[in-house]
Amino acid sequence: MTTPRLSVDGLTVRFRLRTAVVHAVTDLSLTVQPGELLAVVGESGCGKSVLAHTLLGLLPRNATVSGRAVLDEDTSLLTGRLTGVRGRRVGLVPQSPATALNPVRTGRRLLEETLRAHGRPRTDADRVAADVGFDPIDLDRYPHELSGGMAQRLCTALALAPEPPLLIADEPTTGLDRPLVDHTLDLLRRRCDAGNTVILITHDLTAAQRVADRVAVMYASRIVEDQPTNALFATPAHPYTAGLLDALPDRGFRAVPGHPPMLTALPAGCAFAPRCTRANDACATMPNLSGPARCHHPLIEQEVAA
Amino acid sequence: MSELAAHGVSVAYGRQRVLDQLSLHIGAGETVGLRGASGGGKSTLVRVLALVQAADAGHVSLDGVRITGARHHVPAAARTRIGVLFQSPRGATDPRLRLDDIVAEPLRATGYPDAAVRERVSELADLVGLTPDLLIRRPHAISDGQLQRACLARALAHRPGYLLCDEATAMLDASTQAHVARVLTDYQLESGAGILVVSHDQPLLTRWADRVIDLQPQTHEHRHAATSV
């Protein structure tokens, strides 16, 4: 049996504010295998990026974390120092390239510094940049001289430079034109085909459909559906997933009615119920994720009754 | 003539010319899509049209009146007629301010009555889907998508005649994207505003824009070609 690249079990993250507690991630469990590309999708603010930051130990001081996250069955990502793990074994393509790049260093200096720190020759900089579709000529520019898409590609190059076996890519295609989106996605896919693992955090359902083996849908801090990609797009099980798919411009282009709940005041039951046409009294209790969807009234028959 | 237009605009960064004698117009009540390669000058064009960046050559006109040239003298009244949603909300917001103050910025800057600011902010927050608990947070404590919704509320606050959306929905999920498109379309129907939608997402532009302009990659040998698609 293959050793999972990452096992997350019952992960819960809370942020203490002065007057409230933010339920950012709740009871999240997932397993990702070597060679697998898992896409995590959902509305903005549902906890996708917090999940990424938790796995890299990048949470602020007001965060409390419980549960378990283990890399290659030998390294806990929630306890202890992550020196030697962060960057080298778990890479991150950050969501905001504008704030992730050191503004006083050129792209070349940033990339060479990363390569050197991970024992690779500085002369690899041009090749690593070219791999992500970043023209090496532009490496001599400072971050403020790069377009949003160019900065995004530079961040991807920096994350890939140490060749981490697990890469968490948080919205790596934002601001890229379609050929570059496809180029980046193909690059991630090739990494998985070579035995590495990628968690692709994205709101771009088309991107997820193109390269992911599996898609996990998050809503209000929880995973509400986890299915193989083709099955999820053909027969979504959770009403929220169906709503997201219907919002695509080439489908209905209709927003899911209502707004996501406040993460400081989540209901005891299903958080999607106030926006759901199928909701009834049963939804006042939290459904289990025993089939593909965490729902009392799934759109497809659950393999195991909730 | 009700339109926001660029006339022969050129911009270079050092030796690299990103816009070369580019002309385009956005009519009142019209939604114009703009697409093009990453790094091809789309965001530069938005900044020039938004009157926050001077062009090296050419000028911008608002309703037929030339309002800026290479010297970049811009009447304040012209600025208030243009709303912008930038590509990166983190770079476009003051990290020290709470979201409700960020949304209120253009209201206070344009002399909106103090007593009515809170009510208008609340109305805008409701429109874009920002819950009250988010309004009291600062940018570092919310997601990029939530911050972009605050920027949308800010862009609409002073009821601009033209709205420039630079990849404004690129970081939003499909549902929020559809919601933002609906909010902007409703605002356009109500106000007659002209909207420029910069996006790489062809299905989105096909669905949303009245016409789409393709910004061709720049070469030193060719002038910028803005081709209607």
C-alpha cells in the first residue's frame, strides 16, 4: 500500500479576535497520494488559503490549531519546527505575488537566492524561470516592474526551484491569460505524473476540471464534497457544488442565491441550508461526510447513508 | 459625446514600450471587454484611463473633453467620474483601515454628508455581499476575494459614470463572479455607466461584454493594434 504524501485528520483552525472567534477551518480530513493532484475549490473566504497556511506553519499568533496533518507518515506539519520542511518538502505558490516578492530585489536575485539555499546552482535560474513561462530576460526586473501575471509566474518559479514533493499552489493562475494558465496547469500536471503531489487551491473550476484527479469543495470552513473530477462535474452531489457549476459563464452564469455565512457565527447544522432550496428541518443538524457530499439531501444517491 | 476614450496613448517602462499609440473608447451604457496577453499593457492602459498614470504620449478624453496629456494635469471633477477596480486589492487598499472606512474613502473625499456615510456603506456592503463582521476587519484579516468585494463597493460608492475593472473578478469564485457581474450590470442599467472589463476569461467576456477588444502583443516594429473581436 502506498504511503500517503499527506494525511490530514480533523484539522480545525480558529482565529481569536477581540470580540469573536473566526471558524476558519473545521474538522477537515483528507488524504493525498503521491502522483495525485487534488483541487480545493470554494467561494472566497471559505478557508482554502487558511488550509494552505496551516500546512506550512504560516498562521498568525491569534490562531489556534487542532487535529493532525502528517507528511509522508513521518513529519507532523502542526507541531515542531518546519525548518527543512517548508520550501524543501512542502512548497507554496502564494496567492498574492505583489506582497510575496521582496520589492528591493530583482527576480534573478530572488531566484538565485532560493536555488542556492536549496543546494542548486545559480545558473539554473534561467531554466527554472523558462519552465513556468517567465522570460529569463525579465528576471532582471524588480517586482514593481512586473505585471500581475509575470509576478505570479515568478512566484511559481520560486516555489518550484527546490523541487518539493508536495506543492501547495494557492491560486497560481490568477491574472494569467489562457495560454499561460494552460502552461502552468500542464506544468503542475507533469509534476504529479512524475510522482510529486500538488494541492491546487483555486476558484477556477475550469482549471480544476482540466488537471485535477480529485476535487474537494469547501464551504464555510468545511469540505462539503470530495469526488473524482469527472464525477463531480458530471453529477455534483452537494447542492452548493451544483450552484457553483451553474454560476460558470458558459453554464447558467447565475450566482448561488444569498451570501456565505459569517465565520464568526456559523449555525450548528448545515451552513449552506439558508441558501439551499432542498433544506428542511433535518438540516438543523450537521450532516456527515459519509458519501461524496456532506448533505442530508444530496443530488445523487450516497453510497453510504449519512 | 458620452464616452471615456484614449487617443494615441503610448507608455514605455525604460526601453520597453508596452503601449504604442493605442486608441479606444468606452461609450456610456456600454460594456467593453479587453483581453490580451499577460504583460501586454492592459493594466497600464487601465491606469492611464483612470487618470492615475501619465501617458508618455497621447491623451485621454472624457465626454469629448481632453482631460489629460503627457503633463498629466487632471481636474479633480474628472477623477470622480471614473471608478476603478484594480487587479490586486491588497495593493489598492490601505492596510491600516477597516473595510467600512475603505468603502467610505471616496464618500468622505467627495464631501458626502458625514451623517449619511454609515448608511451608504451599509447599503454598498449589502450590495456586494460583505457581512457586518467583515466590515470591521482590516485587510490582513480577510481573504483576497472578500477584499476585492470591498474594493467593488468602494468603486461604486460615489456613483461613477465609468467603471474600469482590471481583472476584477480574476480572484473570485464562479458564484461571486456572477454576483459581481450582476451588481455591475444592474448599476449600469440604473446609471447608464460605461464599463471596461479586462479579463483573460473568454467565456466571461462573451457572456458579459457588448464588444471585446483584443490587445495585441507589442513589438517595436508595429503600433499597438486594438482589434475588435
